[in-house]
Amino acid sequence: MADWNAQQYKKFERERTQPSIDLIHRIDGKPNSILDIGCGPGNSTYQLKKYFPKAHLLGIDQSQDMLAKAKMTYPDLSFQEANIPNDLGSLDSYDLIFSNAWLHWIPDHSTLLPKLINQLNDHGVLAVQMPMVQTAIFYRCLNEVLTREKWNRLRNIHNFHNLSPNETFDILMPISNVTMWETTYYHVLENHDAIIEWYKGSGLRPYLNLLSETKKEEFISDVMRILQKEIPIQKNGSVLLKMPRLFFIARK
């Protein structure tokens, strides 16, 4: 998985952070220890500290660029480089394991989710938000571009690994009490160029990293043409990026 660019990711920090706030507000109780996995530039970790100020809190990520930004922005919080699930055995157990827009990047949820539940203390909580890339309009547009022969070399990229809500529930149900819901966000962006900028910080990264500068421009132009057909311009000139997201809270 190509490394992340914290500066690019944080261009839409408010919009990316809102789902983590919404998830935090659905967590019952006051956990004494929290692990924020895939903490990125620390925006979700900061929100957890605001809501649970007395908890021992650790944010982990495998991107050095993201962690450097997190440590610079929130010097009073604790961050650590770690690869999940490989480094789970070196970590403590926690009352709350939290993940905002991270889990879908990691393969094999049938084994990953039980490992995360096992990392919880008794009656601990796994709280997760994932974009539903299977139904998101941007990825429908992207996949249409990838059917073209000239982009054949990009078809082998397996960017996301999230399962359907039904499959996720079936994994969690035998080992936890699970609550699951879906929320669709309509992110108000300035124009179609802003949609491209959004995904340069996430889903477009692996594709662009394989292309020369000239090919990057051509690929983005192909994606842009489809976006402009599929996402209308609002009366005020803005565009609405429709983003369905899956949430679940699983108590051990």
C-alpha cells in the first residue's frame, strides 16, 4: 500500500473528521484505555481525547508522514508507528479500539475482525467507520475508466478489502454484540477538481503512483470527464460528493 501524504489528506480535514465525531457520540460508557488504529494525522485521536479526556490514549499508523503530522499538530497526545495486524501482539489490550476510515484498506476481515475483538478487555468495544466503496459514486466512475484497454495495467490494483454489511455482521455476531448502521454524507465541495483533490489523498494514490506525470494527467482527465457527467453542478456552483459510510459498534 503506497504511503500517505498527510498534507494532501488534510485538505478536507473537517469533512473527513465528521464521521469520527458521529461514531464517538454513539459509544456508551467511559473507557479507561483507547487505541486509535489508522489514526492518520491525528484528527480522530484528538476528537477521542476531547470526548474521553481521562482515558489513556494511543494513536497508531504505519505511515511515517501521517505520524509526523500528528505529532507536530498534537504534541500532547501519544502516537506510535505500527502495522496492523502484524504488530497487534506487541500492543496492550484496550477498553476501546477505534477506527475511522481505515479498516477497508486492510485485507482478510474474516481473521482481522476477530483479532481486534480479541485485543479488547472484557466487555470492551470495537468502534469502526468505513466508506462503502462498493456503492460510492466516485468509485463507480473510477471503475468505468479502468475498463478501458489503455489502463489495463491498473486493473490488478486491489485497493479495498471491506466486505458487505451482511458479511461483516456474520463475522462479528458470534464473538460480540454488534450494532450496525449506514449514513450517507453529502460533502459540499467547490467543484469537480475538488473531488479529484479529495481522492488524491485516499483512493487515487495507488493508481497515480504507478503512472508517469504525463499519464497521471491523462488518467485524471478520463476520470474527470465521467465525474462531470455523473455529478451535477449545483445552482451556487458547488458539487455534492455523495459518500455512504458503514458504522458498527461491537462489544466483546
